[in-house]
Amino acid sequence: MLIGIYFLSTWAGVASVQAQTSPEVSLTCQQPNAIDVFPGSTRTSIVYCTLSNPTAVSETVKITYSAGVLGIAGPGSKSVPGGGQSVSFEVALRAELRMPEGQQVVTITAEVTNWGGVTSGFASEPVESKVLAVFKQFSRLRVGAELAFLQLRPKVDYMMQFDVYNDGNARDKFFVEVQNYDELNDAGFQLSIPLITDEIESLAPPTKFRIQMRTPKNQGWTDKYYNLQFKATSDFSIRTEGIPNYQVQSMTIYIRGIYLPGFELTGTMMITALAAVALAGRSNERDEDSDYSELRPMDSRLF
């Protein structure tokens, strides 16, 4: 009786294999982590996939990839034992340096090419698994100045200009300020920034931020160096990256000269008076020349 049961179970297994007329395979892949593309990052991410064989016999599965702008690497084929067993594999994705913020659909395709030792005579339907690779935004900026050194007199107005560049991979907003404003204000400077924030496209021409400045009018002689610190900060870094990404550009300002209250008015009055005296002197000279020219003929006759 036991022998009969054994033969019946064997026959049932053979019938099951014979009933399976075509290979099957299933493919599942996990969503990969977002890819960092800032300078110094690995710019890579891993896709974890699993192949499952629901048939009773082993299979060899061919694997192909489509990744658009991404570099991709993974196994070209995998052997999957029968009886509902599974095997796992990894697919590496690699992005370009500074790739613009965005995303790319990655398609992984599996197709049975060998089923129970047979390579032809069966129809195998390819199966696909799609994942979305995301390129993360990063912040990066540069700040430039027209001049690094500036010499001015007391109580004069001057317009300074600083350039802010967005070297990140997406549109970003930047805030600007004079980092040592209180120090300069206490020293007698008057500072104003007409534009304190602006949005800049990635790798676009810089935004020109201007600072209106009036130098100190401390009474007497001034011969002193000051340092103005212009600071630009990425808004994206504050909101998303957790650490403010900023850059400071310094400018040395040398104030040399004398300032006396009311000197401008006194000087203007003195210049006006001197001009009037000069004009009067020229008028007298012309009158004297005219009188002398009239007297010369008379004098010649007398001699």
C-alpha cells in the first residue's frame, strides 16, 4: 500500500510538470534612494530586485535595463530554481556630476531564455519593473565684488556692487546682508541695500546686489581702515539642508581726509568770493589797459 501511495505521488508530480506548458517569472524592484549629485558625492544609488519562479523547473532569466540619462549596471542573467523559489540581485545607478534637479524612470526587464534545460520551443512573456530615480537639489553659491579695496574721503556717497552666482542645480533664492552692519554703523557709516533677496536660476548670470554707502563724518582728521563684509545665503539650504550655506565677500575701505562741520558751506562761499575778486581784478586790468592806450599818443606828442 505504501508503494502504491509513492507511485501515485510521483505520477502527480510528473503530471504537474507536464501540465506546465510555458515558463513564468515574476520581477519586483524596490524604489531606490534619491541620488546626491553635488561635487564630492558618490552620485550613486542601488535598486534591489527579486526574481521568483512559480514553475516546477529551474529557469535562466535574461535581464535588460533602460535608464535614460543615468548610467546603470547589473547582472545580465540569473538562474532561478523551480518550485516557487526566488533569487535577489542589485542594480547600480549613477548620475552625472551637478545633474539638474529632476527624475528619471528606470525600466528593468526579465525574460526566460532557458526553462528546464530547454532554450527554444516555448513562449516567454517578458516582465517589467519600473522605478523612479530622483536627483536631489543641492545649494551652492559664489560671491564676487567689483573692487577689493576702496579709498574715500569722509562724508562722501558711494555705490558698491556685489555679484551673487547660483552654482547649485536648481532655482534658488538668496538673501544678502552686511554681516558687520552694527560695527560699521557705530563707526559712522550709513548703509542701505535696495535689493535684499532675489531668485536665481541654476548657472544663470549673477544677480548684481548694490549697497548705498555714506562714509563717516567724524569731525577732524580721519586716517583709518574699515572692513565691510557682504554676506549671501541660500534659502534652500536653510529650509531643506539643515545647515545654512552662505559665502562672505570682504571689502577694505580706507577713509582718509578731514571733515569740519559747515566746511562745505564756508568753502563754497570762499570759492565764490575768490571768483568774484578774480573777475574784478580782470575787469580793472582791462580798464587800465584801455586808459593807457588812450594816453600813449598824447605822451608821444609831448616828447
